[in-house]
Amino acid sequence: MYAKCGSMEDAWRAFTKMPSHNVVSWNVIILARAKCGLGQKALELVEQMQSECVQPDPVTFVRILNACDSLQALEEDGRAHRQMIEFGCDYNVFIGNSLTDMYAKFGSMEDAWGVFNKMPSQDVVSWNCHDSGIREMWSRAEVIRTISPNATRRCAT
């Protein structure tokens, strides 16, 4: 509740006053930090969570991807993906969709396609993530193709 109202200090204070933490409480505070643009802090919380012997679940990994998305950090996402593989939850549909979307956003369509193909099944969200990545890459290529000849002409005069 505090985090939704933009009060991370109060959210953190409430979290630290809890007698114990489980994966749900950790996921809530990790998401709160990620949504407030505190991606690096959210990633640090995941490490703290694990140091307190609370194992991440698929929701935690989606939260990690949210945090990395706010950091625009593909290298952090790659590290998160490796952790997902370690915990064996990298290719369920929920995680697969998030990974496909994340790789597509960063323009790594080969990785997006790899995740998409390894998913045991794809749903509508899977196809939308994949297709929006293709559209985004096509748009970038189209912009470059349109600008490049004009830029060459201007420089030649």
C-alpha cells in the first residue's frame, strides 16, 4: 500500500518491521523498488532475500526483469536469465513471455526467438511479445534505411 502511494520509505519500514519474510513479501518489496525506478536496489534485495535462505520463485524472476527493465541493463537481464535456468523456472509460459519481451525490447531478437522456441507452449501473450519485437526491429531497420541515403546525400554536397 505504501509503495503504491509512492512512499518507499514507509514501505521499507513496514517490511523491516515484519517478524519474518517469505517469498511473497520479498516479491512485493522488490516490485515496489523496481516500479519506483530503483532497479539496482531491487536487484540488491534479491541477493539479500537469497542470503536469508528465501528462494526465488517465477514471480521473483519477473520482478527481477522489471527491475532490469528500469535499469535498461541487458547484462543484468542476462544474469537474471542464468539464475532462472539454475532454479529451473526459465521456460514456463509466464517467465518465457517476460524473457521474450525483455530481449525484444533490447533488440536481441535472436535471444528472444531462442527463449520463445524453448517454451513448452506459447499463448497469445507469447505471440504478442514475439510479434511486437519483430515490429520494433522492423521499424528501426526502416528508419535506418530511410535516413541513411538522405544523410549520405547531405554529406556529399
